[in-house]
Amino acid sequence: MKEYIVLSQEVKAAKEQGLPIVALESTIISHGMPYPQNVQTAREVEQIVRDNGAVPATIALIDGKIKIGLSDEELEMFGDAKDVAKVSRRDIGYIIASKKLGATTVAATMICAAMADIKFFVTGGIGGVHRGAETTMDISADLEELATTDVAVICAGAKSILDLNLTMEYLETKGVPVLGYKTDVLPSFFNNKSNIHLEYNMDDTKMIAQTMKAKWDLHLHGGAVIANPIPDEWSMDEDFINGAIEKALLDAASQGISGKDSTPFLLGAIKEATGGKSLESNIALVKNNAVVGAKIAVDFNKLG
Ligand code: PSU
Ligand code: MN
């Protein structure tokens, strides 16, 4: 396995010194945001992780290798590249073999992070059960990965392009803990609320770290969703964002969008429908997740 994995200098040094490391995904760079905001945001998020005491490892598939941590040049090249494949679990083998550029989704980032023994991963939002999944069966592979792979994902919940209730049911069935960070309800990405109650509201990153340690010490495999609400000042008006989401869903249906194209199409359509406002909120929430994720990784590291 080792021959496929390349650590950046920074990540390699962090491993040698036993420093806490936080994984970051690359689909958010290639399919989630336009250039150059994507590269700028990725750099800023990496710096926030460092400022909070951990080492960032942005993960992508480049030239037949799994890159754990990207150099500045790699990040720039990747963010500006056109034909980047969106890579989930099923795609990893082919993209490595064909040496194509691959952007890792939440599922694939978890897999690669676990290969490098990285336990915490910061992103924007996870995939989930799509609205209408009872007929389309469109359920993100992210959920199965959360069920099996030992990486905790710090995110701002899930967008209401998904059926949030069904997503929570799926996570419950699969035994995936959903831990609220300073929230009693599941945040819905652009908005810091939803009507879904969470069992666990933790206001201390140490308790989150201890919860994950106990779970993994007991060989209860799988990840967790650590739901960190978007800060109040960036939380978007519910009616406004829901209107944009409804419009995006109608556009997707009328254009026959399905499969892996669905989520990137919807993200793009929402950005259009909000006149770019959703992008600003998206950037703000990822940065906020980076602060919390780095703190959890630091606390976990101290548990030994
Ligand atoms: N949700 C977001 N932003 C994103 C994604 C999801 O709010 O960028 C990306 C993530 O990479 C996630 C993927 O893992 O979309 C899910 O795609 P799908 O629904 O096709 O599994
Ligand atoms: Mn899907």
C-alpha cells in the first residue's frame, strides 16, 4: 500500500514529531467552488488549522499517487485544472491506475486519511440521502463510509438539497454518532438550524475527542459527524436559501441530472440563484469548521 501514498514535507514532519493532523478534502476545491476563490480558501483553511495547533493535509489523487498534503504549486495546479474527476470509493482504483487528477469526496478523503492514520477531517458538508431517494435510490457513498471508516468529519451539517430526516435515519441505522458542537439541532449548512433534534450537544472539544477515543478504543469502527453550525452572522435567511434550493432541484429535474453530477450541479445552481451569496457563507462555514476540527485533533492528541 505504501507505494501509493505520498506525504507532503509538512505532513511527514508532523508524523515524525507526533503532531495532530487534520485532513481536508479536494472535491470542495474542484467541484464545490470556482477558481480562484477555491485555491484562496483552501490556503486560508490550511492556515487556520495551523493557527489552531494542528497540521493540515489536503488530500487529492495526482499522477497515480494518493497525496496526503499538497504543496503550494500542486494546490494551484489542482484548483485551476479542468478535467478533475470526482472520486468516491468506487473510483479510486481507476483514477490511480490511469494517473488522472482526482478530487476526493468526503468518502474518498476518509479512506485516504485512514490509510495515513489521520483521524480528523474538516470539510463543509457531507453527502446524504437525497430528496426523493425512495424512488431514485440516490444516497451518497459518504454515509456508508461514515459507517465503516475510523475518521471523524467536522462539518456544518448537510444541505437541505438532501432529505435531512432520512439522512439522520440512515446514520442511526448504521451506528454513526452525530455530535452537535454547541447546538441542540442539526445545522443545515447555509443555515445554523433545522427542526431535527440532536441527542448530543457538546460545548467542549475535549469531550468530543474523548468520545471518539472511547469509541475507537472499543473497536466500534466507523466515523462520526461533528456538526458545527455556521456562525450567526453568516447564517442565511431560511426562506431565501430554501427558495434557491427548490429552484436548483427543479432545474436538476428538468435537465435530467443524476448520479455523481447531482450534488455539484445543485451546488452551482444554488450559487447562481443566490447571486453568489451562498459562496460567501460556504467559505465562512468551512473556516469555522477548521478552527473546531483543529482543536478536536489537538485535544485527541493529548489523550495519548
Ligand atoms: N456537500 C456540500 N459541498 C460539497 C459536497 C457535498 O455541501 O462540496 C461534496 C463532498 O465532496 C461530498 C460530495 O462528499 O459532494 C457528495 O457527493 P455525492 O452526493 O455524489 O455522494
Ligand atoms: Mn449521489
